[in-house]
Amino acid sequence: MADTVLYEVHDGLATITLNRPEAMNALSIATKVALREAVEAAATDGAVRAVLLTAAGDRAFCVGQDLKEHIGLLAADREAGTGQTMTTVREHYNPIVRALTGMPKPVVAGVNGVAAGAGFGFALAADYRVVADTAAFNTSFAGVALTADSGVSWTLPRVIGPGRAADLLLFPRSIKAQEAYELGIANRVVPAADLRAEAEKTARALADGPTVAYAALKEAIAYGFSHSLEETLEKEDELQSRAGASEDHAIAVQAFVNKEKPKYLGR
């Protein structure tokens, strides 16, 4: 895994850090490959109970595609008569977003600075966003004559509604942290100096929690958006049966009766 993305697992929490602060954590090909590998590793590692996605530096979470690299790749495409540059959506962005949204464990994004384009998309793909008060979001795509990718056309309307999503996609602008909170993009806004500690605290609480139940909640929320009430009620029955059969549920009930803090096993 390239050093443009750092990956570590400690006591059930996987921390994935975009590590190109000098380039505002822009997504070069090497960075995209490394991020894809890290997210997929976290998704499939049974020892990982929660994930923290964050970035190095204090200016940017991720400004999206590395446009300096992108210009060179477009020129090479024109010369060769190919369209290889835009395969990055299929090869990199889509697998990253699928892994973030589909993994049966909670994902926290610690947004330390600007999140634009695919960087915004990756933050939206997380289940919970802790945002520095100096951070900002921008869809950016239309500003470079592109359409949405990295799942934004799916996630953003679900977070803020289709009307507001259309506004932000058609007329890209900087959305400051407070407005992001008011729109529902940010779950919490914290002082920039406290961002890493608060994001880690949030992710750690989830890693120590009833992760079988969290996985079921994550699945239920996604399912309910695209299914009828009747279908969703059936899915809730299925998922509740699964959660109710878990060791964590038995532990939680016994701890409640004993007036103790439960110690979950994640199974």
C-alpha cells in the first residue's frame, strides 16, 4: 500500500488516513489504488469493528481528483485515441464507495478541511461525519464540466433532499461547516484543533459497541430508501431476528438487568 494512504488497526478500529497534505490530499492514481485497498481490507477484516476515514494536514480532507495528473492523462488519451482516463470511476471510485457504504461495520469520516468532488463523495459514503469548524464541502463536478461520481448522485439527495442536491450540483459553491451541519451533511462540528481526537472518540465508541446491531441498522437504512413500507417492515423483521440472536443482545440485556455497562463482543 502506497504511503499516500496510511492504514492501521488498533483494538478493532481501522484508521485510514489520506496522506498527501502537500497536495491537499488530491487523488492521484497511486492514492486511489491505495485507498481502495485500505477500504476493502477494512471491510473484509474480521478484527475490524469500525472504521475512521480521515486525512493528514489541516487544509483539506480531500479535494478530489488530482487535476495536475489528470491533465497529463487526458493529453495522453487524446494522442492515443483512447478514453482510459475516465475508467477511474469504474476502477477506483466505485469500489471505494461500495466498500464504505456496504461494509457491515460503521464508518466515521473525520473531515479536517476542504472536501470537494470525490472527497465530498467519500465523506458522504461514511455513516457519520465529524467535521472541523474550518472545513468546507463543494461538489465541484460541474465546475470542471463533469457530472457527479463517487456516489454523490445517490448519497447527497438522500442526505439533504433532491432539490437542495440539485442546487449544489448545478451551482457548485463552498459549504462551510455550520451550513453543512444545518443541511445535515455534518453530524457534528467541532473545533479544528479537536477534530482528530473527537473523530477517534466517536469511531472508538462505535468499535466498542454492538456492531452486529450497527450492521443491521446500516443495512436497514439503505434498504428503506428504495423499498416500500411493507417491504421495509419485512426487512426489519429479518434484521431484528438476526440481532436478537446475537451474543451482544444477550450481553446487553443481562447488563441492563445487572445495572452494568455491557462489554460487547461483536457477535
